[in-house]
Amino acid sequence: MDSAVVLLEDVKGKEKEIDEYDSFLCENEDITNHPSKKDKICHFDKIPLEIKVKIFKCLEIDEIVRLSLVCHGWRELAYDGSLWSEINLIPFYRTITADQIVRLSKAAGGFLKVANFRGCVQLSSSHLKELAPYCQNIHTLKLSGCRNLDNGSINFLLTHLNNLEVLDLSGLVVVINLTCHILSKKCKKLKQINLNWCQHINFRGIEILLKGCRELDCLKINGLSKISDQMMIKIASLPNLKYLSMESCPTLNDDHISILFKNQPLPSPLIHIDLSNNHLLTDETLKELGNSCPNLTHLQLHECTNFSDNGFIYIASKCTKLEFIDLEDCPCINDEVLQSFAAYLSDLKKICLSYCELITDDGVITLLQQCSKIFHIDLDHCQLLTDAVLHNLSLILNDSRINYMEVEIFDCRNISISAVRETVKKATDSGVHLKLKGYYSWQANNNTGSEDDDNNRGRNGGGSGWVRNNRLLRRITSTNSVSLRSHLGAAFRSSIRGNNRDNNRVGRLNYIGRGRGCIIL
């Protein structure tokens, strides 16, 4: 890209010199035989068309759009179809107009393979119908957040996309079971689909979808209100399924999980599974996962309240290839579970233990010592942790096993700022980039332990009483607004369980603006 910009600047510079020369000649009419403006040379025009296109390919979308206004020749270059095999509007979704989106899509035509229109609220149903006949070779389509579309326009577009492989319709309330029927008939090459929080799709729509789309390897259906046995059988029959996400499905239970794995060949091809926030699941589900998914690498079970420590110890002994684990707000996690992780999960890289209030220094230290590949660990609101964790972390980092690590310790009241600074200094001295996230304004008032002190800490922006249900706020910002109702319901239930459980997460969003009490090193 740098070379392209340099070349364009060189061309502009030479043309500026010619303009200045012409102005000089016009002012001195006695000078004869000077070249006229008609004879003016544009050096860029001498470049072969293929090279011009390659130069434009090095530019960003907004730069190409601006260059299209220079002249007719550059406009033709800017809308050359070969430039637009991929249209990713995420960086510009607020500024680009709907007409420009349609013009780009039409210009791309058969060249367009990837269309990421996520968040483009300016894109209306009429626009989508207009571009549909021109873009029949799209294999990746993302429409999440395009809330001004209707079901008819989405279905019309999908009928033209026989080569579609990746589809994201998450959070679109207009998506219904008819959409699943069209996908089943027209998009048989589909491999990945995201229908999270599409509240008007039910288990019958998923059954229809899975009947025709047999090549799926990634299925995301978070927020599905009802689950049927037949739907689980259909999921189990997918031969290539590797990624399954069924977070916040209120009727999902152990029997459904049992049906899933009884109808799959063993070992299961699943390597990534998300069953978070499903309160009917028990240790039977963990046993099924352990017995059926030995190749599992990603496991997300945050806010599952009916598991026990024995269930997690069992799955650790069976799924020894786990690399990423999310156990946030699982109340049964204790030092014995962490010790089992340390014994079996040598490939563990990232783990979230936030709000696991039973873990202590010993468990975390053992985990960090034995799992040498860990580069990210979340320990927010683990009230039993002390400075000993950071002191041992600095010793572990000195072993030079890794050169980068992230640790989150929001609302860990027994960890001091002095321990944080000392740990960061030791890590820097040993050549390790350590990123610690936390806030400490409560330290100034953390002596008496009285109720008044807790209230003061809340007002000062660092204690556990200053904002309610911030963990839920972080989740809401990372999902779609359609799921807001279910998240808020969970927030109210969480606040009933206890006043001090979910109060630090807005710190993740706002710690830069919280003033004196915030630190990121």
C-alpha cells in the first residue's frame, strides 16, 4: 500500500509541476512554442491498466471511493469489478451511503465473494433487492445489525446465492422459519450459519434448515426458546459439525445432550462447544462431553449453575486437548478443579475464572505453573486471591516460557497496587510483555471493612457497590440488541442472588474515564 500511495503522490506532484509551468507560460505570452494544455502529459495514464488496478487494490475502500471523484477514468478504475472480490464495510458502516453500497456491489458483480454489510442500517429492503441479481457468486454474507431489512428482501437475496457458504443473520427479528426453508432449498453448500437471537425462528425452522444444508460445520443458534429431540437428532446427523453454540436455550437439558451424542459417530467431530447460561444442565452433560468429545479444544460454560466440581474434574481427565475454557460465574469451581486442569490440560492457553469465588492462591499458582502455554487468564472478582498470585506469576514469567501474557484482576480486593507494579517491573526486566488490567481506588478505604467503607468505595468508582450487573452489560454490548430482554431478565435474577456479585464489569468498558483509581499496565 505504501508503494501505491508513493506512486500516486508522485503522479500528482508531476501534474502539479505541469500546471505551474502552464500558468507561467500564460503569464508570459511572448514566449512562443510552448506546449499547450492539450499537450499536457499525465504520467499515470502511461501505466498499463493491470498495474493501475493493482495500485487501486492496495487502497482502502474509503480511499477508492474518494479517488472515483477525480475524473471519469479514475471512476472506471475505482469500480472495476476485480477490485471488489471482498467488500468489508465494518470500518465505514456509519459513513458510507446505501447508494454507494449498491454501486459497489453492482460494479463487483460476479467478482464479489465476501459481502460484510454488518451494522449498515442505511441499507434498506429495496437496496438489497436491487443488488441481488448482480451478486450471485457471494460465498460469505453478513447482515447482522441491518435492521431496516425485511424478510422478503433477505429471502429474495438468498434465492440468488447458490454458492453461499457463510451466513450471519444474528439478531435480525425479521428472520423466520421461511428463511430456513429457502436456505435448505437454495443454499446447499452452506458451511457456517449464525442465527443467534433470531427470536422468530424455532426448532421447526432449524429442523428444516438441517434437512437440506448437510455440509454445515458451524451452527450458532443461541437464544432458541424451545428444543426438540428431533432437532438434536438432525444436529447429530451433520457429518462435519465442529462448532456448536447453544447458549441461553432455556429448555436445553441433559436428555437433549444425550440424544446429540448417541446419534453421532464416536468420537464426535465437535471441537468447539458453547452451552453457557443453560441452568438445566448437570454433571451428566459434562460426562457426555468427556466420553464423546476427546478432541474438544474450546469449551464455554459460563453461568451454568448446576455443575459440580466432580463434573469438571471428570471432563478435564477426558478432554485433554482443551485450549480455551470459559467458566465465568460457575459457583462450583475450586482449587481441586484447577489442580485437575493443571494435571491434564497441558495445552491450555486461555481461561476465564471470573466470579469463581472459591478459588485461592494455591489453585491459581498451580495452574499457572503446570500449564505453561497459558497467555490469558481472567480472575475478576475472585475475592480470596492475594498478592501471592502476582509474586508467583513474576517467578513463572522469569522462566522465559512465554513472552506475552494478559491477566485481568478487576475487583480482587486483596491484591495491592504495589504488587502489581512490582510484577510488571519484573516481567519487563525479563523481557516479557505482561498486560495487567484492574482498578484500585478502593485501596485507600480498604482498612476498616465497615459497611460505610463499602458504600464509599462504590461512590469512588472502584469498589463492588458502584454499579450493578456490569458483567451483563459487557455481554449485551458484544451481542445484539434483540437479546436485550433475556439479558436483562438474567440481570434481575443475578441481582436477587446477591448485591456484590456482578458489579465490576463496567470497569472494563469505562476504566479509562474513572480517574485516579484505574490502572492498566
